[in-house]
Amino acid sequence: MFLSNYNYFQFVFRTSTAQNMAENSALIYIPTGQFIINILASIVITISVIATIFSGWTYIKDGKEIFKD
């Protein structure tokens, strides 16, 4: 997300023109390059969070006999 100037999953509220942005305050204008970077960064962060959760679950599940002692 350091490469993107926009928040996590901000591309959902993207509009294609600055005029549409002025008409609807919920929308933002993101240039095409930043749009692609925001999509990729959001997907990569989501995948890494899911992998972290599964890794933590496996660590706790396989290591619970250590805590029994």
C-alpha cells in the first residue's frame, strides 16, 4: 500500500471523470495507473492477511501440546 496514494479498496469508489466526482461526493477520481496499483495492493494485502490467519491457526493447533506441560 506504500505505492498507492489511496486507501485500502478505495478503487471501489472510483469514477472515470472529475466531473462525476463533483456530482457525487461518495466517488473519487483515481488515475488509471494508481487505480491498477490500488487493486493489486489491496488483493495482495487481503491474500497475506488470509495466509497469516491460516498460518496462525496451524501454529496454535499443532503446538497446543507444548502448552499442556
